[in-house]
Amino acid sequence: VRTCVVTGSASGIGAATRARLERDGDRVIGVDVRDAEVVADLATEQGRSALAEQVSELADGVVDAVVACAGVSGGTGRPETVIRVNYFGAVATLDRLRPLLARSAAPRAVAVSSIALQFDRDPAVVDACLAGDEEAAVALVGGDATGGRAYAAGKRALARWVRRQATTAEWAGARIALNAVAPGVIRTPLSHYMLDTPEGRAEAAAQIPMPLHGFGEPEHVASLIAFLTSGENVLVTAQVVFVDGGFEALQRGEDVW
Ligand SMILES: NC(=O)c1ccc[n+]([C@@H]2O[C@H](COP(=O)([O-])OP(=O)(O)OC[C@H]3O[C@@H](n4cnc5c(N)ncnc54)[C@H](O)[C@@H]3O)[C@@H](O)[C@H]2O)c1
């Protein structure tokens, strides 16, 4: 039985991932601000150290997969909270559980980024994130009226952090596959503010057209995460896999290299 840690397990994509992994026979340790084995606020140092300590105890020091999924919406969350949870909370989850992964026979990790990374126009925020300077990143987005800028920059930084780390001695050298998934628009409580009116849906469809099937369901992301975190995934690492019905290809074109 594989032991998998899923943050953001109480809702949406995290809840669907938990359900999918449990259906596959895995044991899931959920981490969330509510309704989870480990109740922790990943915006805070206290929550991040609680995550590391409690997971280590519950998992007896060995974890087979980590899914950093907890996140806050750029539309409804405060900019400061968005950057603290979506980037620094996710990186803390992966970094602090890495020693537990290193003890597994087939360790895998996934960070949940977003198609929203393509709306980022903010290299200074991304740089502050990648430099690990949480207070600088918070200061740069702190005055914003919405969390939109923090969301796009945090999701871009998270994807870049994955690509940067995955090939290093700490990750690839420890046999840990590390990937990001970047969903398009998925029907969850997080995107409800966009999708609950006809006007909002039309705007989202115009901004993020998804040629294959339109808006997705959390299960469509969970099935990809299930593969990436399974023992079956041997060689896929350092990738940002778009789960977006083709939007990324529409935007960026056919050339991949
Ligand atoms: N829904 C979409 O369209 C979409 C698209 C791309 C990426 N994403 C990303 O997918 C991930 C999951 O989002 P979702 O759509 O399932 O949203 P959701 O709101 O349904 O679930 C998010 C979960 O994260 C938890 N969470 C929030 N702040 C936390 C904190 N400080 N500490 C611990 N847990 C916290 C929430 O309690 C909730 O259970 C997020 O990272 C989000 O940015 C979502």
C-alpha cells in the first residue's frame, strides 16, 4: 500500500485526487485547514512545521507520494494569502516532505500549478518567489486590489521551481519524480466565482478557450495526478503537464522545443 500526502484534500481537485488514490488502494494522508488528518494552515510557518511533524508521525517516516494541491483563488483570495499558500505553502510541502519521500522505493511528487501562469507579467514577483524571499513577494503584491497578479505569478514560479528542482541531486538523484500539472478551468468551489453566472462563464470561455470538452471536472485532473504519482511513472519528470483541453497549444503554437 502506497502512502500518499495530498494537501487541499477537503475540496475540489484535492478531494478528487484523494478519492481516486483511495480507489486505487493507496492510503491518503490529507492536509487542509479543515476535514483532514492533518489540519494545518499552509500560509503560516506554524502550519508548515505541523505538516512536516504530523505527516512524519502518521506515515512512520516514509511517504511514497506528495501532491501539493492546496490553493486559494486569485479572484476571491487576498493577494498576500494567495502568494503565501499557492507558492510558498506548496514549496514548503514538497521541500519538507522530501526526506520522507527519499525513503520510499518509488517516490513521486506533483505540484498543482495553473494555466493562469500564462497571464503572469510580473518577473519581480516570480524572482522573489524563486529566491525564496516570501516577505519580498508578499510586499510586491500586497497592495493589489485582487489576488489575480499574485495567483498568476505564484503559479508561474511554482512551475519554474519544479523544472529547476526536478533534475537535481535532491530530487532526480534521490529517484524522486517531480512534476507540475497545470489545469485549465475546472469546476470546483475555487472557480465558482467565475462560473456561477452566464456572463462569467462566457468571459472564462473567451479568456481560456478549451477546444477539447470545454471546462473540466476535478476527476480529469485527478486521473493525471494518479498516473504521475504511481509506480508506473518511471521517466516523466520536470514536466509541466497542461490539463486544459488544448488551450496551451492554441496559445503557444505547435513548436515544442
Ligand atoms: N479550479 C480551477 O479551475 C483550477 C485551475 C487551475 C489550477 N487550480 C489549482 O488547483 C488547486 C486546487 O484548487 P480547487 O479548484 O480544487 O479549489 P478548492 O477551493 O475546491 O480546494 C482548495 C483546497 O485548498 C485548501 N486550502 C486553502 N488554503 C489553505 C491553507 N492556507 N492551508 C491548507 N489548505 C488550504 C482549501 O481549504 C480547499 O480544501 C489550487 O492550487 C488551484 O490554484 C484550480
